[in-house]
Amino acid sequence: MAMIPCPRTSYQYEALSAISNDEPSPTLELPINFTNGSSVTSEMHTFLMERYFHVIHKVYPVFDWPSEFFTVTSQTYGSNRFLLYVRAMVYSIACHCLPKNDLRLVLLSDELYRHAVAHAEDVMSQVSVEALQAVLLLALRCLFDPRKGSLGQMIAFSKSLMTELASRGVLENSPLELPLRCMLSCLDNLVGSALDRPSGRPEMDVSQTLDLSNQTAFLTSQYQEQWKYRNSCTTEVQDTAAFDKPVDQNWSPITHTARCETRFLVDTTTKSALELLHEYCRPNTIFTVFTAHWTYKAALWLYQDGGAQISWYPLALRTLERCSLKWPESGALMDSLAHMSSPRSYAENID
């Protein structure tokens, strides 16, 4: 049965207005001109490459970062369909890497995606490292725009390619093998934890192979903890000492949110739930299609815990509203939250 949207209540308006004055606006300024004819301007090229490098590449290194990626001249890419595909996909993904679900570049992202898929068949026609990288880029884009593909299918396809490449010894002794395996493990567990799905992929033991000061390694360790929790038969409280260690503030927002999501999953308390909701409201946070799911989980737990509603409801409502702008299906979660968190419903819960 379809959920009927609840009308906006005065309580919701009060909740939003109570925090709006304290909310710092993102300081990210976009170049004045996005495109020059059918090409991205040099200013926009630099902007998008920097966004992708900081937000995505530092966490999910799909490929070695060649210096020519920072060059916008057509001579750099020529007729190399893989580079043309990569450039357009990187552009398209970067358009979604604006703080707080900023929608200003969504249409540009769609246009660039169409440019990329024009080369996809050629790039993926053979079992190769390039084909694996191309599919992983599609998977990353699904984190922001699930309408253009299934993240689950992209992960499954990537697993098949990885297995085939390993059987041929293509990735043996390659510096890309471990980062790509870590990335695939992270994406697999990201879906499993957010949607409460079992993961058939075994956890990766990275303790002896990766430097945890590296973002990719740190993220892998977080999803390793999630995998352990989801596949554990025990209900014992997890050791949370690792979550209390300071994280480099210059790391990608994706790393920061994953840390909070992991702590909330393995140590569900008022503190971890509020920490997660506050993290989503930070000025530089990057939303994915799973942000709404985690927000609703944290809000539902706090509601059932019976804590002070004003401490969490405005945060959850604000995040779900922003999610619904890009992902309309998030509106159902927002309506459910509004219904159960109405003053009358809340009073019935704690009586």
C-alpha cells in the first residue's frame, strides 16, 4: 500500500526554523561558466577534478591518478575511448560531490553521463582491468543516481571481472589489486549494512597489509567491522575503542560518515545515534542514496528510546528533506518520521 504523504505540521516548521539560523552555508563556489559548447570549461574541469580527487579518489582509488587527468586539452585524450569514458564519468560523479545534496550540477551530471556511456561498450568489450575500472565507476555513480543503474548488479559484475582477472594472473603483483579489492569489499558491505542484507563476501583481513592512516584502508576496516557485526551470532557490545581515535579532518566526508555509521551499527546508543545525525548536518557532508536509510534508522531508534525529541527530530527531518530533493523515495521515510514523531504519537509512545 502506498504511503499517503503527511501534511507539513507546525511542529515540523518549528523544528526546522529552530536550527536554520545556526546552520552554516556551504562555502563552495561554482565556476561561472559550466560548459563551452559541448565541452566543459577549463575552470569547471579543474573544479570537478578537485572535487572527485578529494571526495572520491582518496577513498575509492579506481585507478592511479595520472597527471594528464588534470589537463583539459583534447590532445591529452585524443581518440582513447577509455580516457574519454573515464573523464566524462569522473566529471559526472563529481557533480554529485557538492555538500549537503546541492543540486546545482545534477543536470550537467546527466549530460556528462550520456557522453560517458557512448564509449562504454567499447571500453567493456573485453575482460580487462580497464573494463573493471569502468564498471566500478558506474557503481560509484549509482551511489548518487540509482536511476541510471543497479548498484547491486554493478558490484556483482565487478566481482565476476575480478575473479576472471585473478584467474588469468592479470592483477598479480599489480599496485591496483589491493585497492580495487578493498573498494569492492567496501561497496558490497555498504549495501549490506544500509539495507540490512546479508553479505556473502568474506571479510578482508587488512590488518597486516594496509596502513590504517590511509583512507582506503581505514574505510575498509570500518566495513570489516560492519561485516563482523552483521555476521555475528552474539549480541555482546562491541569494542568501540577504535571509534574514539581522532580522524584527520582533511579526510573525505565519506570517510567521516562511514565511521559514524559503523559506530551506530555496532554500538547502538543515544550517543552514537546523535553523533550520526549531527555528522549528516555538518557543512561539508556528502549525501549518498543510503543517507536517508541511516538517518531513519537513527531517528527510529531515538524515538523508541524515548529521549527528548527536540535533540534529534530537527536533525533527522532536515537530512531527510534534503535527501528527498534528489531521491523522491526518501519522502516516504520523511512522512513516516513526521507521523510517528507528532506530539500526539510521541506522547502515546512514552505513556
